[in-house]
Amino acid sequence: MKSFFKNVLANIVAIVILCAVFFIFFIMLIVFSSMGSDKSVTVKKNSILTINLTTDILDSPTEEKSDFFSLSKESKSVLIYDVLEAINKAKTDDNIKGISIEADNLNAGITQIDDIRSALEDFKKSGKFVYAYGNGVSQSSYYLGSVAEKYFLHPAGLIELKGLATEVVFFKDFAEKYGIGIEVIRHGKFKSAVEPFLRNDISPENKEQLSTLLNDIWKNTSSKIAASRKIDTAQFRTAVDSLYGMIPEQSLKYKLVDKLAQKSEYDNLLKSKLSVKDKEKLNKISLSNYIKSYADESKSGDKIAILYASGSINNGDGYNDIYSEKYVKYIKDLQENDKVKAVVLRINSPGGSANASDEILFELQQLKKKKPLVVSFGDYAASGGYYIAMAADKIYSEPNTLTGSIGVFGVLPYYKDLANKNGVRSDIVSTNANSQYYSALHGLTPYGVTMMTRSVEGTYKRFVHFVTQNRKQTFEQIDNVGGGRVWSGVRAKQIGLVDELGTLNDAVKFAAQKAGLKSYNVSSYPKRMNAFEQIFNDLNEDEISARIIKNKIGKANYEILQQITDEKLKSEVKMEMPYQIKIN
């Protein structure tokens, strides 16, 4: 017995020591992290601003995610608005002599790259240079880098220039094989979010809209690349169709690059450009550090607030993505803040919950009664993402934005056959005729189908009603371009779903003009969480499990898994776009 108690005591002591060590380690991480964040940044004379692959370009503060092991690392992520402001500031900064793009794999959306390209085109007008260097270059990185006056490629490098394609994954046979039933109710023949559960191939309607979308986006991006590189359109198409970017010599022959060079040779060329001696260090400053160098400048006075709405739209309270409870609070705070003279709502969302979208739209309509509300679209402003824009005084869309998707659907999976095959059955006792109109084992009752259909149709009519009010068109006009169809920003402007093609900066300038402001500062909402707040915010069983699974099977496979296991699928009527398009 004495030996038993000694072992128990030893284990308790070991656990206490382990917890103490962990606590001390955690405190040290906090100290080191805070020390790193307090470093002041000075821009040295004769410097080059670099856009490199350690920088994540975010549309919204809520897109940044930290984990426990990144606490001691300095954050390299920057908001797209800050990037554009930095490039504009660098244009007149005597310490910045040029910009070097050194990003093989760029973590940025297509509309963000569009805006950065435009800012770099404007930067070149200052007489300062923009050069680019690549090794194994993704298509999105090349799209950005092609704006440079000179593009250098590693002699053994490659450019993955291939055009655009999309692959749709279908689950109909999978569901049938394993006895999973799926009740689908939708409005709109183009509302293809539910097609993977209904078919084994792409419908003609979905193929039509996908083809139009891809060709619109590729026409826009490819024409810019060809123009920047001064390549004939036919020659450029040949280079893309033949994947000549994969071969360095062919890249050079077809003018995709200007010279093949090792990285050290490229750096020496930059030194020569700046008249830096061989033994002297080349001064480079990253985007994130350059932004920090002037971030503490005065922010007093009248403000234009940018309210970022990025991710899927959900009910409840949360930081990442768009949660109605949280966003209602943000909107009310902005409405009551007398220093905020106008609000720009930056939307980068494929939609989500119809109920949550409606809550957010109502509060935005109340905000609009007190101060100007201008909307700017990012990569996506579709379905619920488009719905919440209907409070706007004016809507700006990027040419490559995916928008519209004016449609509604509901998906309710059930597992009767799967359960029966495995000896599981159920019976129902109820008090009313439709107490159990839906269950996971039996699915929807016939009357349940009728009422869900009425709910979907009613939500669609409400959706179109708000669009007709904002866009000043008839129900029939909106219904003709609705039905769940997704449009590019260019097409959306042509059919009247948006007011102007323009950037976030354009939206901010218009908001200031509408508010009668000549001098103002720009503030971002929601405020950025630090790494510790993010980690504690995500410290729940579901989030931890999701991250483990995602790391094990990869992001792309995890997104497919989500489509067939997401609890939100069966919880409510949805306004959501079915897919994402990336230039990678």
C-alpha cells in the first residue's frame, strides 16, 4: 500500500511539473511575441520594396488565422487596402527606388491581384522600376509578375501558364451506394450548389454559366498579361496551349520572360541598378514591414470605415467568416460612431444562411439612413453575399468578381437505407400532424416537402424584391438574370446588377465624396485579433478536429468532405454560391 501511494504521489508531482513547464513556456511565447510586435521599422535610403512569398495578402482581418506554433513568428499578412496604399506611398518615397516581385506562389485572390497590378502600373509612371524574378512560378504569381518591366526566370525554373479549368465533384452515386438519401429543394435552374447531390455530370445550364465565367475571367487576365509582355495574342495563346512556360528556353523564346538568371545574378543586377557596390548589402524591405514603418501616423479626425465581410454567412457569434450576431453589433457600433462619416462594406463572400443574410441586410438598411453606405466587391459577392449589398447607395465590382447567384436552396440528407442495411430502424410517436416532418432516418414527409418548397420560394421572392428596390428594375427583369446564375463583374455591370467597375479605393473615394469629406482617415472593422485571441477563440473540439483532418488529407480533399458532412446543410434555407474559381 505504501508503494502504491508513493507511485500516485510521484505521478501527481510529475503532472504538476509538466503543467508548470508548459505554463512557463506559454508565458515566454507571449513575451517573445509581444517583443517582436513592438519593433519599430525604419526605411533605409536606397531601398527596394519587395513582394515575396512570405506575405499573405488578405481581403479582411478575419481571414488571418494563427495557431499555437506560430505565436513567436512575426505576422507577414497584410490587408489588400494597405498593400495598395503602400505602393501608392512608395511612389513618392525618396527612400524607395523600385519594387521587386519575388513570389513563386502568391497567396492572394484574383481581384486582389488585379488591384495590385493596377497600382504597380501607376507606380511605374513615377519613373521608378518594377522587376520580377521567379523559380517555380504559379499562374497567379505570373499574372502579377508579368506587369514588371523585366521578368527574370531561373535557368531551371518554370511558369505554370495553362489557362483556366474547373472540376465539379459529384456525390449522387456515393450517396446511393451507402444508403444516404438527400432531399433537395431549390429555386433557379442555375442554382448548381445542389447539383453534386442530384446528378453525375454537369447540367447544360451549369456548363453554360461555368464556360461564360471562365472565358470572361481568362479573357481579362490573359489580355493584360499579353499586353504587359508585348506578345501577339495568337502567339500568347500558342504558348499557353502548348505549356511552353514549363520549359525555360521556350519561355524565353515566346517572350514570357526577358532573361534566364540565377537568383544571385538577379540581386547583383538590382545592386547595379541602385549603384550599390558588390560588397555592400542590398536594402530590401517587405510589404508588411514597409506598412509598419508609417502605420503609427496620426489617425485622428473624420473617418471612412471599411467593414470587411469575408467568408460564408452564418447565424450566431464568431470571428472568422460572417456571423450575424457579431456583424449586427459591428453595424450598430458604426451607426452610432459620430467620427465615422461614411461606411464602405467590402464583401468577399459566396453567401450562406438566408436568415443571417436577412438580419445583416436589415441593419445595413438602418445604417444607410444615417450615413452613406458604399459597397465594394472582392473575389465573391454572390447569393447571400450579393443579398447584403442591397442596402448600398452604390455598388462597385471588380471585373473578375463572381457575383449574382440570385437563388435559394435547401438540402436535407437522411439515412434510412443506410440505417436499415445495418439493422437500425425507428418508429415515431407525435402530438401533432407534422411534429416530425423531418428526421435523419426518415427524411421529409410529403407535407414537409410542400412547406419547405413554399419556404424556398418565399425566400427567393424576398431576395428578388430587395434587388428590384436597389437596382430599380422589375421582378421579371431580375428573375431573368437570377435563377441562381453567377456572373462576372463585367457582365454584372452590363445587366445592371452593379453600378461601377472599380476597386476598394474607388469605393472609399466615392464614400468620402458622398459624405462631403476632403480630408479623412480610413479605419478597418472588425479590428484585427492578435495571435493569442485567435487561438483562444478557436480553442474548441470541432475546430481542433477540423484542423487535424485538414492537415492529414489536404485542404482540397477537406473541402470535398465538408460538402457531404456539413451540419449546416440540413439546418436552414441557403443563399450560397456553389464553387470558387482561382488562378493557380
